Amino acid sequence: MAICGDILHSRVARSNIYLLNTMGAHVRLIAPPTLLPAHAERFGVEVFHDMRKGLTDVDIVMMLRLQMERMHGSFVPSTREYFHVYGLDAEKLSFAKPDALIMHPGPMNRGIEIDTEVADDIHRSVIHEQVEMGVAVRMACLEMLAQHLPNWHGV
């Protein structure tokens, strides 16, 4: 599995790296050096700065958005340049396995980290299902936590 984009500012990336490694998955991180945590290899992942090399033969591609609200300073030259080098489009996706699935935790910034055609590919994109299931899982977790509160009466 390849996790691509703003790894440095992403809680989703950290959670997925931990869980995927625990489950025995082979995880690759693909990002510019400015968007990777220091010593990212220590997380038990392979690190790539080239999308084509990093995507070669992967089963799943998870894109992450640029989290501009967490950035203080210049992490990328411009969003246009970022998309050109790191945005997922059909050409870069062609390096992954032919049946590779496309994921994105949302919200998506079309034309910055992912091309609309790729995001809406009905045969490969599982983005809508991922977002929908993510909401359901968070709701279930919150309900379980709330059950332990002294004034909880259930729904």
C-alpha cells in the first residue's frame, strides 16, 4: 500500500501506518521531503520521493490532502507544481497494479492531490465508501466511549 501526500501533518497517515504494519502490510510513503516526518523510515515503511517509483506494483493508493491550515512556511512551491509532481492522475496510477484501489480519507482537493477522473473511477476508486464507513466507525467509537459517562442514557 502506498500512502501519498502530506504525511507530516496527517493523523490519518500515522494511524494507518501503525495499523497496517500491525496487520503485516507492506507500506510505502510517497511525498516530497518537506512533507515527511524526520526519519520516517523508522516507522517500518519504505520512503519514496518519486510517485512513479513508489507506486510501482502497489495494490492500494491512498492519497492525502495538503493540510495548508497546519503549515507555517513554504512546504511546496505551489499547488500547481505539487499536482504536477505528486498529484495522482491516470499516468502516475498506471505504475500501480492494474486493479489497484484508490483511497482518500477526505476532504478531497481535486486538481491538487488527485485528478477528478481518477477520484471518480467507478472501477477503482473506493473513496466514497471509505468516507462513509469512516463516519460510521467514528460514530460507533463515540457511542462506546459515551456509554461510560455518568449521565449517559443511550439513544
